[in-house]
Amino acid sequence: MSTSLLLFLCLVGHVFAKKPPDVDCLVVHLQHVQCSWNQQGSPEVNYTFSSWFHHEKEKECATYLSENGVITGCYQPYQETKRFNSFYTKLVHGNKTFLKTHELKNKVKLNPPINLTVKNGSDFNLWFYWNQTKSQCVESEVRYKINDRTEQRFPVSNGVQSYCINLPSSSSRYELQVRSRVDDTCGQSIFWSDWSEPVVWGSNNGTDTNRPSSMSVWTPVLYAVGALTLILLVIILLHHERFRIIIIPVIPKPSLIPKDIEGWIHSSKGLKESFKANYNERACPVREYCTVSQSDSESSGSSTSSVNTDQTDSSSPSL
């Protein structure tokens, strides 16, 4: 009976016994290590905390965190690159000691970016700037809402602390925020920083006096129309280069005595009359000579002489 009762008490005590505190640690802004042991509720007793990195000596807690008078966490100093080594924690209360090993390589949480500003650039784009004190090996993410309805998120590359919104609408309200974390070049963290304080720009914000005018909305349209017009002009020019029409004036048919000579040259009436023909010529009859053989030439010499004489006389013109 006593054995059964003892076994029952052991089982009941194990069920109702509280679990040991679970220590969770995080590298905060690469400046210190924050450990807490209140995830399962506020502890009933105050524990003594100590920790150390691999190849280091054990160190007691530098700064305790408390809640309602009960110690719930601790801040420990941190040295750069130590997070790549194993981290050990120890909680002690009375004769109870709780040891735990932590890997902090990807457990880094940066502080939110600060000094947020938004400006309207000369290119009619909206520029968003911020400051992250840990700028190396840090990537960011921007989110903004348009008229408190549409939320959009965009990543920002390592080391960049600005973001551009192309051709924003001057009639809309933009609310922008940014957060950061260690990127994969330095052991990417699984924790993002908290979102920064929002900065507002747009129709409902009167602090920005350099808002884009309505012309900014028509700028791309004007560029497109101008480019189209230029292309059409080039096409028309090339088309007319192939089919060029050359107009040549009609040249009047030349004549010895132009009819409109008075219009070409200003001359006297006597000069014009001098171009007209004023002579007559009588026609001369012409006869062909017949070929006569040598034998017949002597016999007909006398007759030929008379014929030539007659032809000579008849061919001479009479004046």
C-alpha cells in the first residue's frame, strides 16, 4: 500500500511540477545580447544569470531586466562576429541550475531605421530616404500605402538607403515605412527590425510644398506624341525622296523670227521689219547632160557647141 501511494505521489508531482525556464537569446543591433526566460510566463523566483561565448570565460549578467519586481531577462555586452560562435547560458536558483547552448548566427535584430524623409525630385519622382546606423551587410524593405488601401512592398539592396516611386499621383496620399535586417553576405538573419515610424506625402499632407503639378501626369503622353510625330515626318520625307517631282518649264520652239519678239526685246519697229524677206528670185531651168561617146563627140562637136551656147544663154538669169 505504501509503495503504491509513493508511486502515485511521484506521478502526480511530475504532472503538476513546473517546467524549467526556457532561455531565449537574441543579438540586438549587434551591440548586446538580450536573453529572457519569461516566454512560458513570469517566473516565480529570481534567477541568477551568467553567460559566455565559446572559448571565453563565464560572465555574470551586466544588466538585469525585470517585470513586476521579478527578474525576466538580461543584457550582456557583445563583440562583433562573436555570434558565429556558440553561446552558453546558465540560470541558478538555490541548488537548481539550468544550462543551455545557443546558436546566434542568424538571430540578429536591428533597430528600426531613423530620420525618414520624403522629397519630390526634379524628375517628378518621389524619393524616400532613411538612415540605418548599421549600414554594412544590411538589406531593407520598403512598404507604402496609397490612400490607406493598397499596400505594396519592395526590397532594397545591400547598403542602399533610399527608394524611388516613379511619377506619383498628386491626388493620392502615400504612407511609407522601412525595416532592415542583416543580409546573406554576413550570415542572413531570420529577424527583421520593427517597422520605422511612417512618413506621409500626398494630397492630405500639407507639409510638402514641392508637389508635382498636373503637368507631370501628361509628361509621358507628350513624349509619346512627340516621338510619334517625329517618326511620321521621317517616313514622309523618305517617301518623297524616292518619288521626287521635278517641274521643268516649257521651252518655246525656236524660230528665226519670233512672233513675240517685241515681248522679248524692246526694239524699234524698223528693226523688226529688217528681219522680213524683201527680195524675189526667178527660177532657173536646169537640164541634164547626156553622156556621149568619144566617137560621136567629134561628129557632133558643132552641134554640142551650139547646144551649150543655148544652155548657157538660157541659164543666165535675167535681172
